[in-house]
Amino acid sequence: MERAADAVYWIDQQARILDVNEAASLMLGYSKDELCTMTVHDLNPDFQKKKWPEFWAETQRRGTMVLETVHRAKNGRLIPIEVSVNYLFYEGKEYHCAFVRDITERKRGAEEIAQLADRLELATRAAQIGVWDWNILKNELVWDDRMFALYGVEKEDFGGAYDAWLSSVHPDDRVRCDEAIQQALRAGTPYDIDFRIRWPTGVVRVIKASGQVIRDPDGTPLRMTGVNYDITDRKQAEEALGASERLMNNILENIPSYVFATDRQHRYILLSDDLARFYGKRKEEILGKTHHSVFSENVADAIQATNEQIMTSGIAQQFEEVVQNPVSGIPRILSTNKSPLRDAKGQIYGISGIATDITEHKRLEAQFRQAQKMDAIGRLAGGVAHDFNNLLTVINGYSSMLIERLAQEDPKHEMAVETLKAGERASELTKQLLAFSRKQVLLPQSLNFNESLRLISSMLNRLLGEEVTLTMDLAPDLWSINGDKGQLNQVTMNLAINARDAMPNGGKLTIATRNLSVTPEWLDHYQMMQQGDYVHVSVHDTGHGMSPETLSHLFEPFFTTKEVGQGTGLGLATVYGIVKQSQGYIFTDSALDQGTTFHLYYPRVIAAAAAAPTPPIGHKKGSEHLLIVEDQDSVRALILQALKQDGYRVIEAASGEEALRKASSLSEPIQALITDVIMPHMSGLVLAERLRVTWPNIRVLFMSGYVDPSQSAFLDEPTAAFIQKPFLPDDLARHLRNLLDKSIVRER
């Protein structure tokens, strides 16, 4: 008894403990003597005294009984035990010999297993995991309740066999599922597959199935057991995520900006394809790396310092920065927006940003500002020319009248002649100002290009400066062309400026003219020119030349190779437009370090026979009733005096309003209105319209120092004419007489 591992108790019919072994003392913490003074009722609260006789009788009847109960240890702890009670009759006395085993660990294990089973049941229920078991030999397939819910079938409708399950699989997935099962049976590999099922109602769901094969010792498959669970929502989420990623990738690939994101350690976690190309690397080479993998140390440190500031402050920033392209080394201007990246808890874990290359935009902005500046200068030049033309009208007008009245031998006559010559030279200057400001009325005419070049040669020399030598090689018998003198002079000046800028250290500019007949035999390098006669003008400089890339964009508006602020990019575009408007052609030959030659081809026109100068003829006088409207008193006084001495009856007014008041009080009609175009409060155009209401046939002679070409439609009026300031009294008289004598045929 002492060697027994279990506790051993000898108990009499009155439930008294007669003897115990050492194991009993160790289990309960009592000494052997203490236990031998106690009863079963003292150790086991379940055995009440009134129940003991019944229990004794039962053991006597059965001989042996096994039960689970508890003993209370000396420290009060209840110990779960398994008791094997044996009824014994010895020497005329009855005894119980009880073998008691501590089953605390077994109970704890059973409880844990039960808890695990509960948790598993809860988990499978929550995850909607169905459990199945297939007896391969009998072809019996057993499902739990969740399997039926997963497949949308009732228990009574399920066949309980392999084919019943396979028939519920989507037709397109059946072969694949069957092959997976057979492979698991043959090779013993785990069964793991995704497939679609179709409910009896037609609903399609996606199932994830896992299982394993159980074999006998010989390796024969006996059973297959496993689980199913519905992954439809996960699949849909994966597809939605995939679609979102594809959309994001499509946006990243097509957005005309650089998109990026970095983490707390400044490592790239996202970047667009365009940004990778800007860096000159593949995306895989950049992702997971810091800015130091693409930029120099100083630049990378500066970028990361900015990012660190944004992550620390949590405030987005928008700024412009100049970044050197890592591939070409060319600085680019980027407009960058950076914002902190936050997780679901609002914690910042990185930076997201979008950068747009605005280099071209900035260049266009600068060009636009330059163009605005040039337009402002042009307006100023036009205004100066307008005021100057008024003064020259008076100076030249009175000089002309003095020349007519003074005898040639009079010393004052020569003085008047020189004054008129100076005024006419000043008039040419104002015309050039008007050409620059584009406020000149365009008057195409037959002209000799050589003469135009000679007239502006002194201006070209001043324009080129002392370090550039101007040479002209002009054909003596040059054909005439049709064009606007001011426009063609602008072409020459623009090309000269372009040549000067190409020779910053000085050089030579050669302008040559010649006659050229384009025939089938003539080698047309450009293969664009029509056959015919042309005046060929070449402008050659010894500057730094141009690359093929520059030549391909040469005449594009706003294209320039000059630094920001030093060119509008409109000069050569203007040249091209003027030449094309003149029905001509322009081509360029150039190579780096070999200079540039512009070739201009203007169609030949047959010059009028009146090219030979004819002496001035007198003008016819008149007696018509005229209304003179001019806001400049000195100009009005000159016109008034000149027309009165020619016999006209003249009424004068200093403004449009005064002219209307005087006209309303007249008893006879006005035959002609002579008015300045630009006047305060009421323009000459508005005045003419108002007077035509009263006198529809009134003739109108408009005069101005400059006219906006966009507002020159009045020149098409059959009853209107125009005279450019400054003019001489004789010119005014001829224009007026021609207008009054003109036969007007109005369209019906």
C-alpha cells in the first residue's frame, strides 16, 4: 500500500478512515495520524452522512465503483479526484478500500479542450467556415450546418455524395476542381483551391476549400476531410482594389506631372513613370531608396529637410523650386505641392506630392511680359509719332506755302526749302516709328527693294553697332516687287537684329539682292517654290549659327534661344508672316559655328510706266461747302488757310460736338467733311456716321498721324478717302479734289 502512486484509504462502515498511505498525506497536506481521526464526510463535502448508508449498500452490491468527486485539502483547496472504491469482507468485518487519484491536470486539460472547441465553433461560425468529411470507400460526404448555408441548399436536398458536391460547382470550374481532388488523392498533397459555386437560385459565390487525405497503413485513401469558406467579398474587394490600382497607375502614367510619396525615412514608396524618366532610372531602381539615389548630397539633404519640416508641422506646402535634371543637367522650374501622409489614426507616416514642370510656362510668361512691354513701347512710339506728325503737318505745310509765295532769288526761299527738307526727313522717321508700332495703314505698292535698303541703311548701321560691319551687294537692275514698304523694312530690321545677337563679339552682315527666275531647270533645293520671276534677298551673318533642332522651330511664335528677358520670340515669326503675306518664301541655311543665311524670295511685278519722275502739276481749286474738324488749333488753322485760298467755303470746328452744333444750324448741305480720325470725346468716324444721317452723300476725307489697322474698315467706304499726316497743302488739295470729283456708284 505504501508503494502505490495513488492515495489509498481504508474506510469502515461508519465512514471512518482507518488507515492511509503516504500518498494520501502528500495529496491533502494532513499527516497520517490526522487523517485517521477523520471521516469521509470531513474530506468530501459531497458525502453527507445521510447519503453514506445508501452509497455503502451500492458498493456492497456492485463490488467496485468508480466516480469523480473532490477532496478538501488541509489548506481548504478543493482537489478534483477520481475514486475507485472496492468493497471488501475480511475476518468478519466490512471495509472500503479506496484508490484516489488527483485529476486536476486532466480536468484542466479537458476544460481547455472544451474552451478551444467552443472558440473553434465560434470562429467557424463567425467566419462562416463549413466543415466536411468524405468517406472515400463508401462515397459518403458529410456536411455540417454551415456547409449547407455556404452552398445555399437544404439538408434534405443534398445527395450526400461526391457528385452532389461537384454538381454545385460552377460549370466552368468543375474540371479544375475535380483534377485538384484527384491530384490530392494520387500524390497525398494538401487540397487547396479557389472556385465558384452556383446556388440553386442562380447566385454565384466564390469558395476557398482546403483539405487533406487520410490513408490506411498501406497508403490507401480512406477519408478526406477539410473546410470551405466564402471569399466572395474578399475577391470582390481584391478586384476593386486591382481596378483602383489600375486606375491609379493609369493616372500616374498619363498625368502631365510628377507624382511621388515617401515614408518617414524619406524612402520612395510611390512615384509616377514620368518622374522615373525625369530621374533617368527605372521605377524599381528608385522605390525603397531615398533622394540621395537620384540627387547630389546637397540637393537631397535640402529636399529631405523640407519634407521633415512638413511632417513635423503637419502643414502642406506649395512652392516653386529649381531642380537640375539628373540626366541632362538642365535646370527645370517645378511647381510642387507637398502634403503629410496620415494613417487611419491620423499619425503622419510620410509625404505625398505632385510636381509640375512649369519651365515652359515661365518662359512663355516672360515672353508675354516682354511682348506687353514691346506693345507698350509701340503704343508710346505711335503716340509720339501722332503728336509729331501734327507738328510736322504745320511745319511742312507753312514751309510749302512760303516756298510758293517767295521768289527763288529771295534768301528766305532757300531757308523755307531747307526747312521743308528737314520736315520731310523727320516725316520718314515717324513712318518708321509707325511701322514699329504697327499703327500704319498698310499700303502695298510696287517698289524697288534696293531703294528701301538704301533709305534704312543708316538706321541699320546704328542698330548693328560699331562691332558689326554692314555690307550691301545690290543688283543694279533689280526687278520691282509688290509690298508694304514699312512691313518690308521691318523684315530687314528684324533679320539685322537677329544677326547682331548671333555675333556678340562682332562680325559681318551682308545683305545681297539679285533677280532669279525659277524654271524647271533651276535646282529647287526647297521643292516648294512655284515657277516664275523673283527678287532674291539674302541676309548672311558670320555668327555662331544654329543646330538642326533650333532650325526646326525657328519661325514658331515665342520660340527663342535667348536667355529669359532678352527676347520675345516674335521677331522671326513676324518676319515669316510678312513674307508670306507678300506671297513670298523664306528659307534658312545654317550650321553651328558657320553663320546663318536667310533667303527671301519676293514675286516680281511689272513696274508701272510712271516710274520716271514727273514734275508736280497744279491742282484744281473749288467752291464747295466744307466742314473742317481738327482738335489741334495750329493744324486746323493751316488747313483752313490752305483751302480758303483755293476758293472753298469753309466752316471749322475743334471737336465733334462743336461740328454737330454748327452743322445743325446750316441752311445748305455740306459737300465734304475733313476730319481727324482720333479726337477727344468723339472720333472722326462717329462724327461722319452722325452727319451721314442728315447728308447721306457727304464726302469724308479722314486724316490722321496713325490709324489702328483693325479699325481701318472706313477706307473701304466709296464716299471716303484718307490722307496720312504730315501732308502738304497741295497733297490735301489733290486728295480733296479727287474725292469730290469721284463718281460714286453704290451697290443696290
